Amino acid sequence: MPTFSKRALTAPAALAALGLVLTACGSKASDTSAAGTTSAASCVDTSGETVKVGSLNSLSGTMAISEVTVHDSIALAVEEINNAGGVLGKKIQIVAEDGASEPTVFAEKAEKLISSDCVAAVFGGWTSSSRKAMLPVFEDNNALLYYPVQYEGLEDSPNIFYTGATTNQQIAPALDYLKEKGVKSLYLVGSDYVFPQTANRIIKAYAAANGIEIKGEDYTPLGSTDFSTIVNKVRTADADAVFNTLNGDSNVAFFREYSNVGLKAAEMPVVSVSIAEEEVGGIGAQNVAGQLTAWNYYQTVDSPENKKFVDAYKAKYGANKPTSDPMEAAYTSVYLWKNTVEKADSFAVADVQAAADGVTFQAPEGLVTIDGDNHHITKTARIGEIRGDGLIYTVWESDGPIQPDPYLESYDWAKGLSGSGS
């Protein structure tokens, strides 16, 4: 069996070729928009002392376990910015909405925030289904969405800024890590929607090119709580590791069943890309201790910026409340919007888009920079191990921030991957 020691590895060679000028090999989101992105008239009012922004997260439903804290971190960033004088001398006013874990609700609330509340930008979304439901709303209204969660890549839009990881900043590093550890076979488990399906297409392409056998692939609807059949199939398949793309509270049921049948991280580790510190609390640290995650941020990152972020979050929401990658990416997104607006000296969408390239923020995760061509940001990849205290500790990280490559153009094994999933 492969060994999973706690020492950091040298950055994989596949991540060394950075700084490429990227052009989409699949269709850009903006290429398929039903309407042009420059014709919609804005109702944003910047004549007073405040400017409105939207916060759109699942405060109810199966995704609330993950998204409530993202809502909280957006509010924290806004409070800090307001306390420091606001943006261009104006205080930020949040209009918060509940996406209720339903893509159609996200689209409806996005339309309300843009057309009725007249917000200058919206921060939120989690699942790729919610993002894809909102995308035409933002393009048709020529509005801005800051999307804070890692996703499957193969997309870009002039109306979305992606502040979570794209594939080459999370999934590809995780696969390189597993390969370096000697993994020769994987079992794929995911929720039945866009992100897991597309991510697993990418994983299978990587596996085929790197001599890794896929021993099984199972999907279950969001919110599923019965994993007895899937976990039994995983156990029988006896793969070297499991790659987990389950989302929301399904992870609670999956890992409890995984632990109940005696499967352990030492023998068959699970690498998860949607479990962060707050989900660990819901699952129970005893059920996931030793398991691995792939993210760009953990509460345990050692930096002055992160200490300030963690202290501020706990002071506002409670000493027992952990921070996590999507929360940090959402917090960072508000500051990136602020910095871009100030660079543009304007809240107007076209001005923000034109000014975005090269805008930076010294985030809790490290320095991030906006790529003006694809609206993604540079991010440091980190593999983490969940421990008994419920926190996640870095066991490997990349040699600095990785340039975003949402269409995986710099990877030979990804040739032919295009589209945006089903």
C-alpha cells in the first residue's frame, strides 16, 4: 500500500509551467449568453453615502452546513472595510438573500438583487449548479458575481470573478500528491451534479495518462444520507484511495458510514475537495481523523494576515467557530472588489472589468492576484490532514501561488477536455 507521510513534497513538475497566457479551449460562458453583456442599463445608485452589494448564500437546505459561514465571512469583510472608511468614501450596505440550496432560487434572487435592489456586485453561490443558474442572469444584466468556491474549471465569464480554486489549483495538485505517494488505483464518490461529474472526467483523464486505475465511480443526489451500498462497494473494490467530491451534509453520512464499517485513513485514505473545518465539526473529528483534503487555505496557515482574520472571525462569531477555505475566499473576494473599484476609481461594471488585471490582496491564504483574461486568481495549493482537534494541517503546499489555468491548457493529459459538465 502507498504510504502517506506528513512531510511536504517538492512541487509537482506539472505545476511548474506557470504564467501562461490562457485562452479558452472550450466555449467561454460569455460566448453562449443569450444577450450581449454591454446593453443592460445599471440601476446602481452611487450618489449617496452608501453603495449596496448583495450576499447570496444558502441559509437553509442541504448546503446551509457550508454556506452560512460564507455569508458570515462576507459580512465580516464588509464590516472591516466600513470601519476603515468604506470604498471610495462610501460605506457598503449588504442586501442578504437565501439561495435555499436550489439553483432556481439562486437565479431568482440574483435577478432581484441586480434589478430591484440595484447592488454594485453580488458575493456568493457554492455549488456549480447554483453558479451556472446565475451566470446568464449576470451576463444578461451586465452585473458582477464574485464566486468564492473551488470548482471544476472549464469556464470563464466577463461577469464572474472566481476567487476559489480552479482545477489546476486544487484537483491536479491533489492527484500529483497521490501519485507521488504511490497510489495506483482510485474510487470516485460524488454528488450527482455538475462539479463532481466534470471533476471526475478530469480525474479519469489524469488517471489514464498516469497509470492509475479507476476501480469504481458512484454518484448520489445532494442531501443523500444512505451510503451503506456505496461504502460497501468502496470497501470491496479495495482501491488505494478514494477521491471524494460529495458536497454539503452528505459528507456527514458518508464518513460516518465509512468509519462504521472499519475503513481507515491509514489503509484507504479519502481525499476530499469540499470538506473544510466547519464540515469536520458536523461529521465528527473522530470519523475523519487522518483523512486528507485539498484546498488553498486552512485555519492553521501560519501568517500574520491569517492570525488577524481568524481572531476577527472568532471575536465576531464565537471562539468555537472555525475558519475555512470557502469562507476565506469569500472574505478575500470582498477585498478584491474593493481594491479593483479603487483602482478603477469607479463602481461601474465596465470600469471594474477593465481595471481588474493585476489587482492583488495579501489574503489570509497568501498573496492573490487577479488574472484579467479569465477572472480567476492565483492561489497556493495545499494538501491537508484532518486531525483529532477538528482542524486541518498542511502536509504539502505548492512553491508559491499557481497561475489559474481553468481550461487546463498547460496539461497534455487534459487535451480534448472541454464543455462545462452535465
